[in-house]
Amino acid sequence: MSMKKNRRNEKYNYYASNVAPKPKYLSNCIKAFIAGGIVCTIGFAIQEGLESTGVDHKTAGSIVIIILIVSAQLLTGLGIFDQLVKYAGAGLIVPITGFANSIVAPAMEFKKEGIILGVGAKLFSLAGPVLVCGYSASVIIGIIYAVIT
């Protein structure tokens, strides 16, 4: 029986390797590089523009982060972010915009269930564990730092 199973597995693997689409690694990397570069260039231009008006470097950086988060959330809510990601791939899922998308996307999916049980309950379904781990790690590190010093 194991001979039949092995032969069947071999046939399936041969079929799957011939039918499955071949990934386009080089073009995907180029698209991601360009898209990520565009996002970073826009962020840098906004920061430079803010600094030229007299905003200090740290505050300008914080404002850029807020703009990127709100933009990603707005584009996710309008259904545009997913379309952009289909083309640009990982270049748009940089930590800030990807995290903003991961918060809004589940909430949008369950909005038909209402504000509280749909949007409110699902808003942090993916991002919640990340936040809990981050907060927990920062508390532990803070305690260790306080004990050491």
C-alpha cells in the first residue's frame, strides 16, 4: 500500500509543479523596492517640509508617523490599500502602514455586525496580541533596568 501511496504522491507533485504559477521574484522585489522607496521619500519630504517651517526634528518625525498611519487606515477603509498592495507587494507593508492596515482590515470585515460587536471587537484582533507582547516586554525590561540601576 505504501508503494501506491508513494507513486500517487510523486504523480501529484509532478502535476502540481507543472501547473502551479512560477513566482516572479525579481519583478516582485523591484516593485517592493520602488513602492517602499516612494513611501519613504514621501515621508522624508513631509518631514523636511515641516522642519523648514520651524518644527523640530523629533516633532516632525512624530507628525510623519501619524500621517502615514492615518493614510494607511483611510486607504484601507476605502478599499484602496489592498489594491495597491496587490501591485506593490511588501513595499507597502512597511511596519507603520502594515500595522495600521492590520488594525483596520478586520474591523472593516466585521462592520456589518455593528459598532460594538463588529468593529469594536475585531479592531484589535490581529494587532492586540502584538500590543500586549510589546507592553509586557517593556514592563519586564523596565523592571530589570530598575533593579540593575
